[in-house]
Amino acid sequence: MAPGFDQLSDHDYDDDLENIDFSDLKERYDVRMEEGLDTFVVIDGLPLVNQEQKAKLIKFLLKRLNSVGRIKDGEESIFMPMNDEGMSEGFAFVEYQTPEQAVAATKQLHGQPLDKRHTLAVNKLTEIEKYGREGRIDEEYHPPEIEPFADREHLRSWLFDPQARDQFVMFRGDNVGVFWNQKKEPPEPIVDRRHWTQLFVQWSPQGTYLASIHQQGVQLWGGSSFKRIRQFPHPFVSLIEFSPGESYITTWSNQPIVVEEGKGPLTIDEEGKHIIIWDIETGKPLRAFHAHDLTPPPGTDAAALPPKAKVQWPAFKWSADEKYVARMKPHESISVYELPRMNLLEKTSIKAEGIMDFEWSPAITQREGIKTYESLLCYWTPEIGSKPASVALMSVPSKEIVRTRNLFNVTDAKLHWQSEGKFICVKVDRHSKSKKSVGTNLEIFRIREKGVPVEVVDSLKDTVINFAWEPKGDRFVLITAGEAVAGSNVLPKTAVSFFAPEKVKGPGIGGFKLVKTFDKKNSNGIYWSPKGRFVVVATVSVQQHSDLDFYDMDYEGERPENDTAAHLNANLMLMNSEDHYGVTDVDWDPTGRYVSTSASVWTHQMENGWRLWTFHGTLLAEHPTEKFKQLLWRPRPPTLLSKEEQRTVRRNLREYSKEFEELDKEMEEGANQAVIDARRRLYMEWYSWVQHEKELLAEEREELGLKDPEEELALQRTRSVEGEGEKVVEEVIEEVLDETEEIVQ
């Protein structure tokens, strides 16, 4: 019989322990890193507690851990080591049900505060192989090297231009350049680089960054010399989208991501995905997603649905305050994620059977009777069986449906928010019972009024092909088109209609009424000035026509005597009609003073180039450009002036404008300000040098006891006049020996 443990001495116990064969147990219970530990995470940064407080801490921690997944066996799956003094060590091991949940925990809980004094640090257990491998950790502490401070270029330096000029980027051939707008003169280049991008360029919404697209990923540039600020390595990226406040960027590639471990910020978590949401400040990916299948749902008549794009883009849409980003799973649901953790709001998607589209309000609004400001999301669903089509307005994060509207005989619908979130217009294309004819009516939701009433504009006989709200205004323009003649290649004529609210007493906004309709047009594009009031209605990307009509909705002249729209908040005037053959794009500068029209080689190869116009339709400059591709004005961030300060500027606008009118006059007369400044600087340098030399010469003469030559000459003249009575006559003769003219670049 083997002796018991109590009969063994310490020496015998140690000897026997060394002789025991554990190989069978090791083989049976050995856990391979790649097979079993990918569901484990290590939680660091926990408070130090004793045995009595441990259970309370685990229970508190469990609520936080379950917000991103499910712990395998509840509290038993949280292992918190205790030391010899009966205190915890400040970390714990946690096992989730799936590896995906463990990954979500590391991304969504890492860096989150546990309380006022403790911040969680969450890492995968398998990361120990990556960071803790032998030789990677030094046993001795070495303080980190702090790089010396280096000045960086101001990312909004272009706003300090003394002439208050705007910039634009132009892509032509293999060259991309950023230029100052010189109005009638050729644009002044700031930078012009060859092969700066491979696909296209894009400004961020507030103009801070310029994005270039490459096979390896996306790069952001900024500052006065356009140095590289950030890069996001997404192989074969094709599309990008910025968040409204420039905090995040979404990238998309048609090809699934292939990750090479240890190279770049992408990890196995992004493997096989198509879409990545990045944090611009850190340059790190927040979360990656697969692309959705856009096929219609089972049981749906595909022929009755409108043609869909091959790519659902933008794949993610942002709330105005960047607190949420949402994604639609076609025909099924909307998933709303909280930023920056990218966790699914309330862990569930919003079910919406048959959903076709959704849009966030572009501003955080406050409805009447609601004390808090809220993010609003609007979506629509088609008719399914006996269930009518529907438009729903939802408040986030509560997910409360604040308004619904049922629709019938719907072929298609489009959602159009007003820029301040005061209205949303649902453009509804309806078909007759025979489905042979199609008409359009507008359902306008008045967001800020009690109960969110809906105003219907249904006096439209034809189909609306384009609609656009006035920025920061209450008016809109739409273009309607009749049915095309069967077998004819001629496009049907269009009509341009202007709508404005009725004048009412008090702060409210009256009903929307037709101001005027212009018939027999070929227009298909509406381009409002970013400041409102002025609008260009154009015919773009149509070979037969290229019309440009410049309208003023607040014409300052007198109204005609027979004006039927005198009771509306508008005084419409067609200021000018022009033509730009082959025009494909129309863009306003951010001030609303200038309009550029361009003909891109991406659409056709005839007379490519761009033109610059005033807001009232006067041609300033024409620039034919070979292989012209793209021109984009640099956006400006929101003004820092208060509303009262803005009103003061508007009241004194004539005084402020005098300075800029003088600058414009100098440019019209051919004066190059840069040359004038350079000549003035050279003259001042020469004048300062001459004065300095005169002072040195005077000091030397004084040291030698010599009189000043000018004083000596004056004294001699005085003696001559006094002694002889003669007059001293000075004659200065100038002779030009040589004259050359040099053009200073």
C-alpha cells in the first residue's frame, strides 16, 4: 500500500514529484493556442479588491462584458487571480462563447472607463504570442524617447488668405493640382503633382483634407504645402465617404481584404471584408464589414422594383453629430452603431420589412413639445401583399417612431431632407391601377411643428426627375418630364417649377405654392448656391443640349403688376441663359459668388475643359484643358461668427465690399499683386541699405575730423553769394544709358 501524503517528508515529496510522469495528462489536457484560446480575453486596469469585494466587482464587470457578447458560463468564466495577501492583481481572464465576440470586446471595450479612476484595457489572450514572445520584452525599464516638438502646418491655413480667395483642386491627365481662384486671370497654382492619385480626388466635408485614392489605399493631405497627414491601407479601394465632422472615413473595395499578419494596421479581423470604418485622428480601423447582397427579397416582383445600383453606396450613413452611423440590409432592417465603439445600438437591428432606403436628418433638430434635441432617421418600405407602402420617421437612440405615413400605388420614392432638418420631402412616384401611367406627388413632413403634419403637393401631372431644397431656406425647385414617345430617340421636353411658402404673420411657415413654371426646357440638373437665393438649372451629360439658366429667387427689382406670386416669399427672375457645349458638371464655390462648369473626359472626349461664371451668369474665363477629368471647390468649415455678428456683417456689407472691389479693379487693370509686393520689398531693402551706408560714412568722417560734404557745399555756396553777389544755379541732367524689361515669375 502506498504511503499517504502525511507520511512523506518534504524531501521525499519533492523527489517523488520529480519522478512522476505527467506526459499522459499533458497530452490529454494540452490546449493549443490556435484551437482554444481565441475566445479568451484579458481585462486589465481593474481596481484592486479583496475576497469579499471580488464577487461585487465581477457582477459589475459582467454587465459591461455582456454588452458586446455573451460570457460562456456567466461569472464562472471570469477568472480573477488573487495574491498571497488576499488582494486581486488588477486583471482577469474572460471566456466568450465565440471568437467573434472576443474580437468585439477588444474593439469596443478597450479604453472605456470603468469608473472615475479606472480604464479598461482589453486584449485577446492569443496576443501574448505576438507581444510577449521571448526577446520582445526587456526585463529592464527604459524610459521612452520623446521626439522633439516640431511645428506642423495649419490644416486650415487657406482661410487666412488676405484676399479671401477660395481654392479648388483640378485633375487632368496624370496631374492633380490645387489652385487659387484668380477670377478672370489664369488660376494660381499652389501645388501641382504628377500621379498624385490613381482614381480620383475628394475633399473632406469641411475642406480640411484632400483624399487621393491608390491601389494600396487612401491618403489624406493637408496644410499649406499639402503634406501627407494620414494613410489608410485598404487594398484596391474604389470608394470613400467622410463623416460630416471629418472624424471618420469609410472605404470600400470590391475585392475581399487579404491580410498579411504583422504588416500594417489590418488584422485577421478584417480578413475577407469589403468595408472598413476608420478613425481619422488615430488612423486605426474601428470595424470592418462584408458587403450586402442587393438582390430583391423572395416573393418580390423584381420587374416592379426600380433599377438598383450595383453597389449600395454610401454603405454607411452618418448622423449629423457623428454619434451614430447606420447601415441598411436591403429589404430587411437598419443597423445603427454607436461611435466610436461601433457597438450595435441596444444589440439589435431595427426590423423594417422590405425597406428600400433611409436618410438621416442633416441637422440635430428639436420638435415642438419635445425638450431634447434628437437625431431623426427617415426610411420607406414598399407595398408588400395587402400592406401599403409606408414612410416612417424615427428618433434615435430611443428608436421611437414619431410619425408614419401610408402610401398607395407606389412605384418608387426618394427622400429629400432640407439642410437644417426643418422639412423632409418624400417624392412619391405613383402608378395607375393599370400601371401604364406614372405621376408624382410630394409629401412634405413639417418636422418642427406639433405632431409633424404632412403637406401634400399633388398638382403635378408629370414625373418629377429632379428635386432640390434651397440650402438653409424654405424653397425648392423641381424638374418634371412627360412620357417618352415609344420608338423615338428624342428625349421628352422638361419643365422647371419653383415653389415657395406663403407669407404668414408670425414665426410660422406657410403652405408651399407654385411660384412659376418654365416649360419646353431640356434641363435635368438643379444646382443651388450654398448660400441659397441663386440657383443654376442646367442640362448636363446630354449630347444634343447644354443649357445653363441662372435664376434669382429674391430679385431686388420691382415685381410685375400682374405677378400672381406676390403673396409668396419669392421674387423670381431669370437673370441669364447661357450654353456650355458638352457640360457634365456644375459646381458652386463655397461663397456662392462663382460657378464652374466643366466637361469631363470621363463622360466624353469632346471639347474637355472648364469655364468660370459669376453667380448671375457672366462668363469670366474659359479654359480648354486636354484630358480634363475633375474640378472640385474646396469646402469651408462652418463660420465661427455668432448670428448677431453675421447680421452686423450683412448690414455693413457695402463698406466691406469696397476693399474687395479695389482688389478686383487692380486685377482687371493687369496689376499682379505678387509682383507689386516683390518690387516694393526690393525698394525698401535698397532704401534701408542706402541709409545704413550713409550712417556708416558719417561716422567715419566724424572720426577723421572731416565735415559732412553736403554741409561743406552749402557753406561754400553761402560764401559765394555773400562775397560776389552771384547766383548759384543747380542743373540736374538724367540720361538713360540702358533699359531692359524682365518678366518676374
